[in-house]
Amino acid sequence: MKFLTVIFFLLSFTANAQTGTDSTFFSRLYLPFGGGSSTTDDSKTYSGKVLLTGFDYRIRKTNGFFFRFNFDYRLQQYKIIGNSTYNVSNGKLEFTDYLIGFGNRFGKNKLRIFGLIQCGITSYKYLAVSGQVNDYKLSEVRNETPAFRGTMGLEYYLNSNVAFTFESSYTNIPTYSIFWDKSLNILEFSLGLTTTLF
């Protein structure tokens, strides 16, 4: 995560230096956040909830290219039938996504549309049960895997620094897990807000 954060800010400062304008770095730094729901294409891991947070740095304040770092939390339900490799048949998977990428924004007046592609790491954890009768122990197991995401979004601006947002994202986890088959595809819909700090 530290590596991704450093890369994000290096790209941001480089882009800011090349614009040749008097706008400050922080006036171009937006903080998108929101919440919504998610679903998957797998029969074992299905519906869930998502909380989106991130940093959005814009080359130009209105339209054009931008960089985004996402730090997202997602809670998915799972149910494994005929499970012989894992000792809990249903429960919750907690995902934390660390994603960085770039996109393009266009539109005019108060309405803007953007597209975004990202890659990074998702970390997921779950509970496992061990021990014998009358002596059970719960332990938390954590795994990490690559993740890729494409996002389309719609923004409605209240002023130049604040906008309501609607985002639709498609996330691919290209690795095998006992909770899904060869890969996991996640579709997310969220409503939120984006705003500057200053």
C-alpha cells in the first residue's frame, strides 16, 4: 500500500508541475467517497455491500485526464455446498481494495461523465474454526491477490468543488480461491460525493 501511495503522489506532483498554471496542488485533489451494493458471477460468493474512498487528482480541474487511488471496503456473502477443504460452509468475506489508475472526464455545465481503469491488490479475510469438541477456536485468515477494475461514472456539480456521484464498476480478481472458481467478477453500483479539501 505504501508503494502505491508514493507512486500516486509522484504522478500527481509531476502532472501539476507540467500544467503551467497557478492552481495549487490541493485545489485539484478531490476526495470521492460513497456506498452501494455489489454482486458477483459466482454461485458461492454473491451479494454484498461496498464503501468507496479515494484520492482523485485532476490535470485540469474540470475535464480531461486524472489519476485516482482507491482504498475500498467490500463485504460479500458466501456459501459453499459440499465443502471438503474449508470448515465453514457460509459466512462473510471482507475485501479491502488498493487500486491505482487513470481516467478521462468530459462534459459541460453541471453534468460530467468519466471513465477509469485501475489495477492493484485486493486483500480478503475470513474466519476459520479449529479445535475439538468443547474447545473450538476462531482464527482470521487473510489472503492477497491482484485485482483489475473498470469504472464509469456520472457527476452532478453543486459548485466547482462539490458534486454528487453515481458509479458503476466492474472488478476482476483473476486468481483461484475456495470461495470462487478460476476468477471472480464483481459488479458494483454506488452513490456518493466528491469534494476538495480546500
